[in-house]
Amino acid sequence: MNTSKNTAFIKNKARELGFMYCGIAKAEFLEEEAPRLEKWLNQGMHGKMSYMENHFEKRLDPTKLVPGAKSVVTLLYNYYPQQDLAKDGSYKIAKYAYGKDYHLVIKDKLKDFMSAIHEEIGEVDGRVFVDSAPVMERTWAQRAGAGWIGKNSLLLNKQSGSFFFLAELILDLELDHDGPVKDYCGTCTACMDNCPTDAIPEPYVVDGSKCISYLTIELKESIPDEFKGKFENWAFGCDICQDVCPWNRFSKPHHEPAFEPHEQLKSMNKKDWEELTHEVFSEIFRKSAVKRTKFEGLKRNISFAKN
């Protein structure tokens, strides 16, 4: 089996499918991550995301997801928009949710990717993931040389910043592995200093239970009063720690038509958001990730951010 030839094919195919980066790491148990993950969970930093406690072993060992796994292929897909809709003093949603739900867009690409691998290389066992299973995406991305994990716990890439989605192929195929890159955060603490809810208590540790993204999306009950007046108009998700990161000055607009925002979304002002009806919500966010919070959840967030 020609490892180098197969590796070249996979990297070329990733480019063809529109991925901005493709890196490969050896599939092995993430020994260093185990105590970190355990400590984070024990400190309750996952808030009410109880699913984070499940499948502890699977999170750390890719061979539990794909028996005989040899390689973890990491892919980055750009979503940085042409126009930042969060700059007009209205309510804001995270940039990743402007267009069609990324799970749907990228999953289709990954299915095509696996089909191409089977066609070119033959019988390869593997699974594809896009934020959809207990996979420690950022750790694998770091190991595959896609970037380093920043102080805001997100993956940062020297050429592209951090406005991209992560996806993985876990394969029982021997491939050439890439090495990790160094950490370029240096002494910068912009993400920590600018987080209005103090969700980054120390470098490289995010207290998920205080993160605006968690509070507006994952939390299904009432938002605790301690966060009143701290939302800075965010109604779904939050981009603050990315917007202030110096590396994001290198972000370039994506070329994915599916991620273009609905025309109505581009022109919405505060009053439009506050008077949003179920019908308009269903139209604008028909295939969007914003549907995760449901109409009632979005109204709750707007009402909380308003006060």
C-alpha cells in the first residue's frame, strides 16, 4: 500500500472539496488530555451540558469509534462572512449561524470524501464527524498541524485566524502524519480581557457555564440574573473572543454560497428582532443552526439581552 500516494490523494481531494486545510495525525489514545478533561468536568465548567460527561473513553480513544483506526484526518472549512452583521448596534448572532446549518453542508462534503476514498484507495473502514460525536476536535487539529489551541480554547491558525469549522475522518488507513505547530498566543490576553462574563478565568480554560454561547444556545432554562447587562446584544452565540483576537485580522471571506445570510437577516434592526414572529423566524432560519435554540429560546435571549 502506497502511504505517500494515499496521503497526497486525501490532501488533494480535501482541497477540491473546498477545505482550507487538511492535516493528519496518528490515531492513538490522548493520554495528556485525560486528566485535563476530567478536571474540567469535575469543576462543573460544562454547565448543564451533561452529554459532555458521557463517552469519556470514546472522547480520548479514536479506536473506540473506529476499531483499528490508524489515522485522524482534520479538515478546516472557512465561514468568515463578507459582511459582519454584528456591527450595527442591533442584536447579534454568531457568524457561523448566518447561513445554512454547517452540519448539513459539511456532512455532504464528508460523504463525498469517503466515496472518493473508497473509489481511489479501496476498502477503507472509517467514519466522518462534524461536531457530531465525542471527538476532541481541537486536540486532533493541533496534532495534525492545523493550528494551536488559543487562550480562548479555540483552534487558531496563523494564516486564517479561527473562523472555520472543524471536521474529521477517522480511518483504519495508514497515512503520513503531520506534526503540531507552536503556540503563537504569546503574552496576548485580548480574549480574556474582553469577555464580558469572565468565562476565561485562566489562559486555555473556558468556563462553559459562563460563556454567552452556552447561555444562549445550550442552556434550556432561565438565564441566571448574574449575567444581566453583560450580553452586549448577543442573541445567539457570541464571537467576542474571536473578534478581538489579533490572528483574525488574517481571516478572509468564505466562498460557500450555502453560508450566505438570508436577505432579511442582513437588514434586521433592534425593533425587528424584538417583534420577531414565529412565521418570520421559520422563514429566515429555516435551515440555520439558530433553529437549535427554537423560537422561544431566541425570544428569551433577546428579552434578556434587552434588559
